[in-house]
Amino acid sequence: MSNLLLFSIFYLMMITVFGSMQYVVYKAYTKWYNYSFPSETMRSRCRKIAYAVLVIGNLLFYPRFIISYTDLHNSYFIQQTVIYPGGLYFAFISILFGGSVLFYLYRFISGYFGPTSKAANSVSSSAPTATDDTTRSQLITSEPTNTADATTANINPDSLSRRKFIKMAGTAAFTAPLLLTTGLSVKTHRDYIISKNTFYFPDLPSGLEGLKITHISDIHSGIFMTKGQIQDIFKIVNSTHPNLIAITGDLVDTHVSEIPNIRDSVSMLKSDYGVFGCPGNHDHYASINGLMDALKGGNLRMLQNDAFNLSINGEAFSILGIDDAGETGRDFSDLNLALGKANPDAFRLLLSHRPHLFDEARPNNIHLTLAGHTHGGQIGFEFAGAEFYPIDWFHPYSRGHYMKDHKHLYVNVGVGLVGAPIRLVRPEITEITLTSNPSKAMQKITSA
């Protein structure tokens, strides 16, 4: 099947799915403004706003898939005027779609918008059935607009306070996603942090004392990550003066056209003992063979179920890299193959895109596992010492540091974006220093 045909099928599916999501949101919005505003002028204004948002949003959203197959996504002008706004529109509609589904479930269960009293029933029974927006508008317009009139007309006064409440709740529901996507996320998703950690290993060889590893993950070169942005990240990595650099997968996003930006940038990375990486699931979506070929012979050594043995200050040190350990049919990992190439007497570092390999690594005397993949969920909050990260409910190893049996795992939340340019979890560059002195051990001291 040709790439053009595959893209056409994907594009048609996207039009169908996202178009359906927009339809559901529009219908929920229509029901809200018809109920909330007695004035036909206000309803007309709400309709015009909806049409404008839908037209502009779709003109921004759908072209981004075509742009992703070209070099246009590297253009700052295209990024700012098409790609980011289109991605934000997708995030905006997705959040509203989730809320609309909940609204319809709630409405189905409670009948909240149905008649709530005999008085309301008596009024509605004397009028035509509200089978369309025009009739519904006439029914709502006929209701009194103040409590005194409501009492005179024998209509439950509570209906007015209910309408006021729904108007306020709906306004909040439709504006909160806009704030979330265009306000908080835009501020956060390029606001890189450096997380500094020192991990204690009781049997660490003396020559590895103080060894510093800088770890990044999930670059996602592509429509939301230009060459210039990749190079900005690599400059931050170099500023940590690492002894060794690790990149745990998803270097690119979805297409072979995104590989050159990585290939042309990795030569920037500087460390004492090398730059090492492993593939992620998105690298396979794009072209794992294309990526591996493009990086062959460069300073980034990709380990695909492989190991690289080196000597650091006279001490044996093995770096193992595992291919993506996805679900059934997409599991390309083979830890045993990598273990067979590693020095059995060395300190062992495992690079795995997915963090669940930690459970398999520990019994095989792998001292430190570095992973990514989760992005920290891209949405999470910390307030007054309390944390709210939905990703924690779904992943046993979702973000940050874990330790079992003196074996360590660090899950980097990534530097890139996937799906939509909405990120409330700050992108991360991780410093990890090895020590055999427990008094020096510390976790996650974050700096901007």
C-alpha cells in the first residue's frame, strides 16, 4: 500500500473522528445557550461565535497533517500561525468533547433540563413540543424574566435560578479549556527544568564515584519540535557538563521527514564517554530503519537490543539499550540479547523507552534503568505541596525516581509534545550522579 493511500485513509479517518467530536461539542453548546439566554439576539451572537470558531479552527487544524510531510513545519511563521493554533484547537475541542459526553450522561441520568414541577409541565403542555432550536427558543422566550412575573405566571421561581446557574457553569466549562490550552500550557511546554539527583549504590566501584549522566527523552522531532528547538535543548544538556548522555527513545514523532532534524543536531552533544540512545514506539511509527541508518556513524550510538562496554577510570561499565517493549505484536525488545553482550562484572546501565522493563531489569543485576514514554501525562498540577497527576493512576512507574533492592529507575517526563501542544508538566532534563556515600544521596533538586 502506497504512502499516499495510507495518508489518505488516515486523513479521512481524522476528518470523520474529529468532525464527530466537533459535532457533539456544538450540539452541547447549542443546548446550553438556548437554555441560558432568553434573548434571541444573544442566541444569534452565540451561534455566530460557534460558526467562527469552527471555521477558523478547522482551517488551522487539518492542514497541519499535510504540513507535517514537508519542511514547512520548521518555519517559525508557520509554527506560530498554523501549527500551534491548530494543535491548541484540537486540544480545546478534545477537552470540550470529554465534558460534553459527561454532560449528556448526566442529562440522561438526571433529566436536569426536563420539567421539574407541575407548573413547568402545565406551561410546556400548552405549547408545542420543543423539537428544534427555533421552537425551543420560542418556549424559552415565553418564560418570565424575573421572579415576580414567574410567580404570577405560576412558574416555579427556581427555574430562573437554575438557568442562571447553568449559564455560569456553561461559561466556565467553555472558557476553562481555552485558558488551559492557550494560557498555562503555552507558558509551560518550553519551560525546561533540570532535575538534579544523586543515587546511592552501596557496591559502586570507586572509579565511578561522582559519575554524572544527563538524561533526556521523548524529543519528538516533528510538527511541534523544530530543529532550532532541538538545538536549544541540546545546549541545555551540554551546559550540565555530563560525563555521559542518555536519550531514551521517541527521537522523532511520526514520519521519516522528521529524521534529518535529529541527524543534523546530535553532533552538538558533548560528553566525556559518549552519547547513547535506544528506540521508542514513535521511532518505529516513523521508520526505525531510516532512523538507525541516518544516525549510523555519528556521535549518537543507538542501542537496539544491544550493549556497549567501556572502561571509566579503570572500572567496567556496560550500557544496554532495549528496543521498544510495546504491546503484543509491537514488542521489539529482547533484554536477554542485550545482556549476552554486556560485561557480567560491570556496573550496568539500561536504556529503555518504556519504564516497565525495570521489573525485568532488577533480577538481572542492572543497577540503573533510565526510561521515558509517559510524558508525565503532559497534564499535572502541584499546589501547596499537593500533587495531582492523572498519569499516576495508570502507570506503576509514571515519572521520577523509583528504587527497589538498591536498584534505581528514573522516568524522565520528556522534552517534547505528542498529540497536541498542551503541556502542564514542565519538560525535563535530568542529571543523575552516582555515589557510594549514602550521605550524598539526594533526589530531584530542580533548577530552571
